[in-house]
Amino acid sequence: MYTYLIDSNHPKSYYPKYLDSDFNVKTQHLLQFLNQPGFLEKLDLKYEGEKLAIAYHDPCHLISGSPKITEEPRTILNSIKGNIILKELEYASDLSICCGAGGGVYSSFKENSNYNSNLIFQQAKKARVKALITPCPFCYTALKRIKEENKKIRIPVIKFEDFIYNLIEGVDPIA
């Protein structure tokens, strides 16, 4: 039996402890699922609009998990045919800056979360990207909140799955 879940770490470690020993569920993050051999070829992702430079923000939930999920999103984004250019942020992959929204940090240390989220936008601006992509709902929420609070920030924050869905539908992926 297989099921695919968004959070790949918790089900692997907790469910077998509390359920039947025959627990045989394969769990994967969406990025792992999309990056399976042959799947990207079937998706045939393409973007035929004007040149679009994007950056991927690595959420700490994915770079701290086991296994780390850092190459999968880059493989997926680099597989897009057409005018998409993936640029790396100054601090990416294992060095990525935590947005400060998860684990209760924002509720206890709002100023730290705000500072970190602003740093992420500064990196995106320095990289000269037109969109910031993240698969993490915490990062998305923190970055979107900072963008809404600071009208000088023009770079949109896009959920990874929305970006891919828009490409599949043939609409502007950062709309």
C-alpha cells in the first residue's frame, strides 16, 4: 500500500510506533514524488513566456529532515523547458536562512522572523529574480506577510505547487 504525504519525516518516525507492525506506507514529500524517474518527462513542463528568473528558497524543514530534500526542487525547476532561469540565493541549500515562521518562532520572536524574511528578500533582490518559490507553507506565509507589510518589496512569493500547476495549465506561473 502506498500513500503520498506532504511531510515525509513525521509519518516515517511516528506512525510505526503507534500502529500495527505491518505498517507499510511509503511517504514522500511532494518534491520527492515529482522527482521520481520518468515522471518529469511525463509532466513535460514548459514555459514559453518572456525570460523569467526565479529563485528557490530552501525551507529548514526540508534541509533538516532525513533525507534532506535539496536537489529535488532544483532538478524539477531545471527540467522546465523554455525561458525559466533558476538562480541561487546567496545562502541556499544547507546554508539557507530560516524564515522564522515554523516551530512557534514567529509567535514568540516576531522580530527575528521579520528580520530573517527580509534577509531572504534581500538575497532575492540581489539575485535579480522575478519570483521567489517555496514549497513550505510556513515560509510562504512569513514571506507573503513581509511582502504585504513592506510595499517596497516587489518580488512575488509563489508556492512551489502553484508554480508547477500554473505551468501545467499554461498560465503565467507567477500570477
